[in-house]
Amino acid sequence: MAQDLPLGLQDFRKIIENDFKYIDKTRYIYEMCRTPGAYFLSRPRRFGKSITLAVLQELYLGSRDLFKGLWIQDHWDWNRTHPVLRISFSALGFQEIGLKAALEQELKQIALSKRIQLKTIGVASMFKEMIVELAKKNKVVVLIDEYDAPIINYLGKEIEKAYENRELLKSFYTVLKDLDSHLEFVFITGVSKFSKVGIFSGMNNLTDLSMHPQYATMLGYTQQELESNFMEELETTATQLLINPTKLLDQLRWWYNGYRFHLDAQRVYNPVSVNNFFDRKEFKNFWFETGTPTFLINLLKQEGIYKFTNDPQPEQSFDTFELENLNVYGLLYQTGYLTIKTRNPFGLYELDYPNHEVEYAMNGYLFEAFSGLRYGEGLPLVFKLETLLRNQNLEQAIQVLQGMFKGIPYQLHEHYPEKFFHAAIHLLFTYMGLSVHSEVCTADGRADAVVETPTHIYLFEFKLDQSADVALNQIRQKQYYQAFWQKGKPVLGVGVNFSSTIKNIEDWKLEQLG
């Protein structure tokens, strides 16, 4: 009988004692702990960071019974126990009472539970005093979860609060360097990776594992882990969905695999998506539903960025970021919306969506953002337009587009009307699931958008403040259509002219090519 899935559970003790499924990652943890020191790991939300800290806590407390049957049971020195100081910043309640008050409250509660009478005031002094007191028994293990929550929670809304919290955290973490002789092991996790200058300026001994090849698959499920640990779930789900098991694996890989945290590492699945899929036995955007990237969407809209391929980045641009210079690609990579695809001969990395779940959901959010639609309005519009294009009813399809552009707020396209028109068109067609290649390269130039339906191929050319005839003439003169003749479908040229005066499609023309 298959074990229950730990949906939303992050307590290792509860998972084991209640016989929930746990994918054994203890060999990675053992290798990391072999050398005492301070370690840092950034991973997207809901990727297993908290459960990893919970495992570390039970290991250092000597909870041997919890590790029966796991790799580490026969390799860990169970006679070696240490006091553990664990803090989860996302659970502090700092948004209600402020970071300083919330952290002081947390330290007092921890001290009370460990029967320590704190004599100092101020978070750094209290933190230091607690470690010194605990170290009288044995060297201390410090586990910090979601270290960056007091900063990233304020991006895009109260940035001054983010700066204020960063300064407080700097002084807080400096304590760890000063008390190195009192510490056995330090592990800090979060979503983002600020440079050492940003927060960990005093911790020169902090080892970053975020893009270390040995630990690239410590979090998330590899393909082998999925197939060996979810055999019963795979069989049951394949039977219920009336699908071949091999086909089911292909679909799972397409939907939820694809995260890569080092160029040479295996790709991994998002655990929350896999667990929820086997629980509900349906393909949905499970990870995306756990948090809406409102700040990122607004930043992308502000920067006019709506597609991410063919824009190689140096590693330093997405490996770390700072409040003073927020890098869109760094934010997208660290938060899990983009992942490593390839590296070109110049050492630049190409980033892309990790899988269908992220690409589909992100395109939906971006489409609504760039077109001025409210949340949830995009899908009905997409369905209507898709039906019209498949039925070759281009006139009504253009009317749908005109209605969409009519609703775009003026401030969205005030300065860059062509970019916003093109962005909305591209995101719309991508979202509907048709074969869309925005600005596809051909031998003689680039068509603005290529839309392929089961029966036809549409070549769109968009112009701003010119005419539909000019757009069609460019399609003819550049002979964009020749690249698509081998598909054996009629190729239709569509010239569309936008007017910056009326902020909409002014005229359009259709012509069969070839």
C-alpha cells in the first residue's frame, strides 16, 4: 500500500512518525555535514528547504529512531549531539510588529524553552548570548530558514522597509562570525541570494552551495527518484487516467521537471507539484498556485520584458542580486520562474522556463498584465480567439483583438506603444497554446508573429502609424512565407496597423501567399 503524501508538511518528525512518504536525501546531508562550517543554499519556494532543516535538527539532536531505513542511519555518529538553535524568519510575524520586535520575541521564546535567562537587549546581543550559553554544553548548530523573507516580502511596495531590515540582518549575522569557535554547523536557506556584501559582509567563511554541482539535486526529485519512489502512485494514476505508464512519465516530465541548478547537473522535479499531482491525479499549476509573483510581474511590465529566450546572461547577473540594482533575470532564476538551459562558448548562460507548468502560468499572468485585463479574464478571451482562428474567421478575431486593446489602460503604452501591442499579441497567442514564434527568423528577415493552426499558417506583420498595406508589402518583399511552404498548409499574410492616436488596431488586410 502506498504511503500517504506529505502535502504541505515540513516537520520531519511528523512525516516519519505518521508514515508519510519521505524521499531519502540524507546522503547529501551527510556529505555536507562531514566538514563542520557555515553553509548557504538558495532555492525557490516550496522546494524542500524547510524539511532539510528539520532533518538536520533531528540529526544533531540524536533522534536515531526517526532515521530507520534511511541511508544515514548506518553512517551518522549518533553519540555526537549538539544544541540546536533554529529560526524560521517567514514564521516570525515581522509584518505585524516589525522585524526587530518579532526577532526579539522569537529569541526570548527560544531562550525560555531552553531555560536560558537572557541578560542583554538588542537582537544581535541576545543572539550572541544565547549561543554562548548553549555552547557550554557542546558546540551549537544554527539553522536559519527563509533568511531573506524580511527583505523580499517588501520588494515593490515598501522598499525602505527592505533596506531597514537588511541592515538589522547584517548585524544579526555578524554574530556568527564572531562566535565561530562556539559553532559546530551553520546552515542558512532562502529564496534569494544576496551577495556577501549585502547581508553576510562579516561571514567570510560562508560556503555557498546554491550552484555547487555536488548539491544541485539535494532538493527536488530526480527522474530516478521519481520512478523508484512513486511506483505505486504511477501505476494507480496511469490506470485512473487511462494512459500508458510511459506516456504518463513523459507528461510528468513535461509538466513538472526541468529545474537545473548547475549546468552539468540533472534536472529535478518540483516536489510540491509532484505530490499534489499524485494526490489529485490531474495536471494543474500546483506550485504556481502557492504564491502569485505580483512584484515580478509588475517589474517585468515596467521593464517591458515579456520573453526570456535568446538573451544570454553572465552568471553573476542571475547568481546574486542587490536591492540597489535589481536584476530581472536574477530574480526570475532564484525564484524558480527561469532555470539554466545552456551556456554558450562565451560563457554566457541561456535561461528558460523550467517546464510547462511555469511557462503556461507565467504567460497567463504576463498576458493579463500587458493587456490590462483583470486576473482570470485572460483565459475566456484566449478560448474565444483560438476558436475564431481555427475556424478561419479572421474578421471576428481582429474584432476581439480590438476589444482587448480598447481596454488597455493608457499608462501601460504611453511611452512604448509598439512594445506593448506586440507583447500583448505574442503573449496572447503563446497562452492559447498554438504554435507561435514571435519574430521568427527567416532567410530575408523576421515576421513579427507566426501562428500555426491545424489547417492554416498566419504570418502577422505589425506596424505603428503606417498602414496594413505597408505591413503586407513587407511580408511579400521579404518572402517570409517561403520558410513555411514545406508544411503543406495554406499560408496567409496578415498586415496589421496600430494607431498611436486611437491606441488600437486602425486597419488590417489578409492575403493568401504563394
